[in-house]
Amino acid sequence: MSLDKSAEAERALPRLELRGIGKQYPAVKANDGVNLCVAPGQIHAVLGENGAGKSTLMKIIYGAVKPDEGEILWDGRPVQIASPAQARQLGISMVYQHFSLFDTLTAAENVWLGLDRSLGLAQVTERIRQVAGEYGLDVDPLRPVHSLSVGERQRVEIVRALLTDPQLLILDEPTSVLTPQAVERLFVTLRRLSADGCAILYISHKLDEIRDLCHHCTVLRAGRVTGEVDPTRESNASLSRLMIGAEPPQLQHRPARLGEVALQVQGLDLPKADPFGTTLADIGFALRGGEILGVAGVSGNGQQELMAALSGEDARAPAGSIRLFGQDIAAASPRRRRRLGLHFVPEERLGRGAVPTLSLAHNLLLTRTEGVGAGGWLRMGAIEAQAARLIERFKVKAGGPGAAAKSLSGGNLQKFIVGREIDAQPKLLIVSQPTWGVDVGAAAQIRAELLALRDAGCALLVVSEELEELFEICDRLVVIAQGRLSPSIDTRAASIEQIGIWMSGLWDEPTRQAEPATAAG
């Protein structure tokens, strides 16, 4: 009996308790006297707008960042977590929003590095296959990480965390690039872990997820705790008010007014560039000015290859297979495509969308040349003014135009990169994962800006793994699966269930529509 009481008392202790945690950076106080308590078996949401201090707080718990003040208690005992290795020894595992994987190693080698050496690489490889299959996470352990898409890398991170049998699992935006079916499977996994006594800290901007999954919610604003609620008793509107002080504005989706064909893709066959890529087969579609075409699909089914062919990063497309306003651009450089009006937002923020160590002002020069004078001289005053205007327009939390890209939170960097291309007034805008990792207010703003571009006559191609986003802003939808493209369907005639089935490649094969359907209205 006394043993039972002892076990109950131990379970009643918080698995993790934070007392007065503070962290000051040069330009901002990321955490200011934060208190947080997570019980064994509890799924605890941490909610806040971009730059509220959520990721910094999670890195402190995981030992990747050292707090300036405060105390951490683990199972009721004070601890100092000096490194991620020490955190893992305690039983803490974390899935980062920005992934911590070595590009030149395979998925299995990356996972193996985070485990003790009691298992060999071959055993870890087999365990990855078992866990990935058990939880419905499609992971090839032998693929080099550099060949993986964002969604595939996220799955590697999740599998790596699950392999450690954590007592506390930290998930930072884990579903941002997962399909609805994969999200459902992940939730089954998390509920099972919770039932076994694992504590879970869950960061997400998807309010429906938090209300469906989490038992408790701590809200951060400007680094401080501003509320604690039971999310099951809250609405999306009330959670939004707690997080950003207001409800996000409703989008105005007006009937499309179709213009000329901006982008015509026909007979695009493209062999995979590396052994782990996806071959594109007979891709064909047309996109007109004044409409948004959404591309849905499970990450790793050819999205990267299609984006590279359309943006000009891969110039191997057959002659005549890609036309921009009637001009053959199959072999054109990205620069020439931009001069013709095509702008592109890649899915990777750091490294492709922005150079981490460069300032926001200098990052403008990756795709914008308004601040470049005669002879290539940079007019830094004009460039910095342009960056400041973008920061203000898109409500980017940053230390000004001189702030390094890597100093911004993921959501704020996303707002800057998307804003940079929207502000260029493109004729054709191709966007991959436009609102990945941004809060509900910022997501609503970005989507409203995309709709405003559409209403101004721009043609938009939006690749997203958030189906609700595609249904909210797109006029038509196509699905990419195993390098093939489905017929297009009017968004009003489609359902999330139908698109989910198509994402497995299960669509009927009538003659593919090369021309867009009637405008949505």
C-alpha cells in the first residue's frame, strides 16, 4: 500500500517545472519571468504569436540555450541542463521547427548520432523502419538528408525523438508540413505516449489542433505568460484573442476575373537529378492571371522538382514545356524569369530564401535590384529604407533592416521573405508553404496579401501541405503524387477527403485539363 502511495506521489509531482525563467538578447527580452508546469502524461500547449519567446523557452528546456535567470525542476529536483546531451540523459527529446540535421549524412546516421552507442547503425536503421511503419511516418533511413524535402526532414526529426523513449517530448510546429492523415496518425501516437506517462510540450499555431489534442495551454506574449487555460473549453476566437489580442480578420474571396494565360506547362518530363529525387512525368497545366492554383501533395512527391523547374534552378526541362506569357522559358535563368515577372518563394527559409548571416537589407538583393545603381554600386540608404518599409508593412519583429536573418524567429523571417516577393508586384508568383510556422494573425495577413495580388491580376501558384489553407485561398486545386499531376478541380467542388485520397495517387484518369476551369466565384 505504501508503495502505491509513493508511486502516486511521484506521479503527482510535475515532470518539469520552470520558475521565473528569463533570457535577454541584445535587441529583445525573449523570456521574462516565465513560470510553467507540466505533469506526467499531460499534453501541454504553449501558444503565442511569432516572436513571443516560445522557441527560446523550449531551447532552454532542451539545454540548447542557457537562461539568464530562473530555476528548472525535473521530477521535483532542481537541475541545470547544460546541453542537449544532458537533456536527453534526463529523458527530454525535442523536434525543432528549424531542423537540426547534418545534410551530408543519411537519415539513419543523423538519428544514430542522437542515441547512445548501445545500438549499432544497422540496428538503428531497422528500428527507424519499425517505428516509421508503426506510426505511419514515411522515412527512408538510407537517404542523405540533403536529398529530403522539408516534410521528409520533419518526419526524420519526429522518428528520432520517438526512438529515445522520452519522458518529456517537445514538439515545435510538428504538423506544419504533414498531411491530414499523417497528423491524425501523429495524434494517435502522442495520445499513446501521454497514456504511458510521457509529458508533452506542444507548440502550434493551428488552434484546432490545440483544442483537439491538448489538456492545458500556457499563452505567451512578448516573452511573458499572459494566461493559462483549458483549450478544450476555448474557441478559436478566444484563443486568438489571448495570443494576439484580437481575432484574425476574415478573408474576402471575391469572384476571379481571369486574364491571359500566364504560365503554360505541357509535356514536362524531367528525370530525377539524383538517386533519391522524384521523376516528373507528363506534367501539364495552365494558369491565368487573376487566379490562384493550389498544389496539394505529401512532401517528397515531386514538389521540389517541379518548383526547381518552374523557378529556373533546374534548366533541364524540354524545350517548349514551360511558357511564361507565351515565351519559352524552359532553359531560362532565374534572373531572366524574374525580368519577365516571375517571382518565387522557396520552402526553405534559411539557406535558400535568405542568407542567415546577412542583414535583412542585404537579403533584399537576392531577388530585388531597385537599390542597385549604375555600375553595380549599392545605394544602401535606399535598400535599408526599402527593408524598413517591408518590416513595417508585414509587421516583422526584427531589430531593424540591419538585423541578421538568422536572428529572426521562423515566422517573422517567413513574413519578410514572402513580403519581399509580394512587394515586387509580380505578374506570376510561385509560393511554396506560404504560412509555414506563422501565427494566426500573420497567416491571415499573408493570405489576404496573396488574394489582393490575385485581385490585381497576378497569377499565383501556391504549393502547401496545409489543405485548409489551399481551400481558403485557391480557385482551383491539383494534386501531385509520385511525380504525376492530377486533373484540376474547382475548389468549391472539392472536399478535403477527396484531395486526401488523391494525395495517394488515386484519382480517375480522364483527359487532363490543360486550360483552367471556369473562374471560382
